[in-house]
Amino acid sequence: MNVFVFDIETVPDVASARKLWQIDGLDDRDVANIMFSKRQQETDGRSDFLRHHLHKIVAISAVLRIDDRLTVWSLGEVDSPEEELIRRFFEGIERFTPVLVSWNGGGFDLPVLHYRTLQHGISAPRYWDTGSDDPSFRYNNYLGRFHWRHIDLMDVISGYQGRAVAPLDEIASLLGYPGKMGMSGKDVWRHYLDGDVGAIRDYCETDVLNTYLVYLSFERMRGHLLEPQFDAELQRLRAYLTDANQAHFAQFLSAWPLAAAVNESGAA
């Protein structure tokens, strides 16, 4: 089975805000502040988190598991435009028809991708198929909430109960995985304004690594991975991250053994 675990990072879509609200003469930071203020007004001060159609994608990171291959990377290059990132995402689906795995992908990542794909005029027939092209997609496609071509781990593990959902960082940490390491989604906009897209991509990759590790635990829980297979997948990932010789992967690995040791001693 081909498995494609993914995560996106976004920033305020200031170009759309300028168009929607006829904002002229302000820099990106000031336009974004207007966007945040408007959102706070809409939510009576409860949140400044922007609505899905006002996000711009600046990173898409993935773990791809195919046959004996494992790859962890961010799509495109640091300076790739949003359109290229999205196009590559859907080209992967067209090529491999993988099981998509996410954390809150149904509630955030995929709706944002839908809006941005629509805006860029990108075609993604395999993703949108519900059985008209491939009959096997009629009862198991990427769009059905209770289907299995897209597994939103947050949704599934919480039993599809909004009051039972939990943050990825906390679940990963409870399972003995690194979780967040010094950066969060709230820092993405600042790094983007500073021109540090590389840091955003590194952060996104560690987030998708946590998601992949939770997915492996989920597969063990539902009996799709026996204990020796589960252990082998963990060792495969450790070996990949070690061989990659990248600073953020080394940091992830350094946090992983300590967390795992704490988890194992607690379980004992």
C-alpha cells in the first residue's frame, strides 16, 4: 500500500485581502494585521485565525512510504511558487493513488488546498473521483469522511467527536515521540516575513514526522502492523533520518530516544 502523510503551512493571503477589501498603500504586515483584526471582530474576539480561503500555502511536507522506499521531504524548492507546490501534491496522487494521512487534514489542510487549487486552475481528477472514472472509488474515495483513502487521524481517533479532539503535539508526546520542537504554527508568519521559508519547511517536516509516527501507532492499534513490523518501521525511519544528515532531522532524533525511554519506563 502506498502511504502519503502530509502537512501544510500557511500565511495570510494578503493579495486576496487587497482585492476583497480594496486595500492600497500598505505593506504585507499591515494588511495581515487588518485581516487578523477583521477575524477577531467576526468571532467576537475569540480568535484571529483566518478563514480557510484567506490562507496562502508556503510549504507542503510529506512522508511517502512505497514498497521498500521511505522518503521525507518538502515539495518543490524554497523559492517555488504556491502553484507549483500544489501541482506537485496532486501529481503525486495521480501517480501513486496513495492513502492520504493527515492530522486535521479534513478540517484544515484539504479545504485550504481546495480553495487554492480552484484559484490556480489546477486539475486533479484522481483526487476528485467518486466512482465515475474508477468504480472502486465509489465507496472509498478521498472525499468521503468515513472512507479510508484519506485518514484524518485527529478525526478518526476522536471518534468523529469535536469535543474529543486533541492537538497533534500532545498526542505525539504522550506516545513517546518528539512533538513540537521550538516552533509552532504561530511563528510561521514571522519567519515568512523574515524571508526564512527554509525554517518553515524544516518545521513542517518535523510536524509530518510526528504525524507519521502517530499513524504507525494507529496501524498497530487496529492490527495492521504486528509488533515486529511496527518496530521495523520505527527503525527504518530512524535509519533514514540518520542517513539524511540534516540538522532538523538530527534534532528530531535527539529528542526521540529520550521521549521513547520516558514512555517505555512509564509503561513498565
